[in-house]
Amino acid sequence: MSGVRAEAAVRPDPRGGAGFIGRHERFALVASTNDIVRDWLADDEPEVCLAVADRQSAGRGRAGRTWLAPDGAALLLSLGFRPAWLPADRTWRLAALVAVAMAGAVEAVAALPAGSVRLKWPNDLVVEDGGPADPRRGRPRKLAGLLGETDGLGTDVPRVTIGIGLNVDWPAAAFPADLAAGMTSLHELVGRDVPDRDVLLAAFLARLEPSVTDLRAGRFAAAEWEDRQLTTGRIVRLVQADGTSGLVRALGVDADSGALLVADPASAVPRRVFSGEIQHLRLAASSGPPARRAGGSVVAGL
């Protein structure tokens, strides 16, 4: 592990590893939990390894963005995998499992309605104003974000790092001004009864372990992931990797490739989008509640 990146003394987790976790360490302050785990994997640490931090000084999101949170206000963690057991074009499924496990853990521990934590392609966990059953439901507010980073895909020693930051005890008055309109936290959703971060972590790992075990055995259960997709059946502004953008109708997600499926005016066959960002969601004028489709999505840009 790089001494430069760990800016505070390591505190071994007093509860030890959890289930399938081989190495689990906690930090008061690091530059980035993703960097910690990537270093472990580069130093031949076996999977699954887990780094958790109270605060990051140089956390990052997709597309080079920074990701910062007040001390103790978020659950900040990264997981490391060596998925030689998984085809390179299926590594995105690890991020999908992480997203679903965290969504379920949040709902269970915070006593939120089932299905209220949704997935916004490609990498966000969001909660809509008004809730999932409210026909006036409004804009999605970001509750958590994922970042997936890979090394050595297509070789005998692939390494996958998946980081997640979940806004927990973070009041809206302290949200960054430029992000406040589009974010939320468990503090805002449940008031004073904010769950303990360690309880959330334990619930998350308990859900993730059987999913990863199944994936190792060649089984990928996409149903819950499909049901949580916020974009299905909606008109969205898609910002593509080259910076171009436009309104499209999102039809679903593709379980084989992880792509977003969008309507193609020139073809009866949906177009697959492999990278990009969704902005400005709204219900399509002719659509009812999003229909469930077979498929999956890329959550962390893997």
C-alpha cells in the first residue's frame, strides 16, 4: 500500500473481516479508498478486499470529477476483485451487484419503502421527490455514486476496484451550493433516525456476498436491477462520451453488454449506448409506469 495515499493511521476493523471479505481495513482519512484498494491489488492482495474511510481528501467520481464529503457524513468504501473467473466483457456486473446490494441495504436499515432507491444509468443511486408511487414524482436526487476502475482486463490477472460514496448524516444546509439541487442524504430522508454507518456496511456486505457467489458460479440475477432502473420508459438527455447530447427515449438496459437501450428513429432495433451520462429525466408522454425488461446496465463505467 502506498504510504503517500494513506494520510492517517490504519485502524484494523475490530469486527474483523465479514464473510467473503479477505482484507478489511478502516481509515480516519485517506486520499481515496479506490487508490488504497488498487494498491492492494497491485501488491497481489487476493479478493475480496475492502477499504473504508471516515473522510477522503481526494475522492473522485466519473469523468475526473472530485467527490468530497464532511468528516463522518458519508459511508465511503472501495472493494477490490480479481475476477479471472469472469469474462472481461462481464466485469460490469460486479458494479451492478454492488449498486443493488447497497440500494437494498439502505431501504432495509433506514426503513425506506421497498423500491424507493433507484438506479440512474450509469452509476448513481437516487431517490425521487414524491416517492415511487406518486404520479407527480419529480426530479431524482443523488443519494450515492459509484466509480469502477479496472486494470489488466483481458489478461490472466484482471483487477477491478469499485468505490461507493453514500450520503448518510449530511444535512441539506451543508450540501455544496453547486450540487444541492440534485442531491440528498439519509439525514434528509429519515430525519433524526439516521442509521449507523457500520450497520449500513454490515447490511450491504450481507447482501453482496451471495450475489458475488452466484456470479462466480455463472449466475447473474438481473430482475431486481431491472426493476430499479429509473431511466426505463423515460425521455432523457443523453450526454455522450464525445460531449454531444440530445433527447432520447430510454427503453431499458442490455443484460449481455451493460449498455443503455434507446429508441432509434431510423430502426426498429434499439440502439445500444455503452458510455455517457443521463441528465434531465422526465416521463415520456405516452408511457405509464416503466415496464420491466430483461437486461442489465453498467453502473460504474466499467
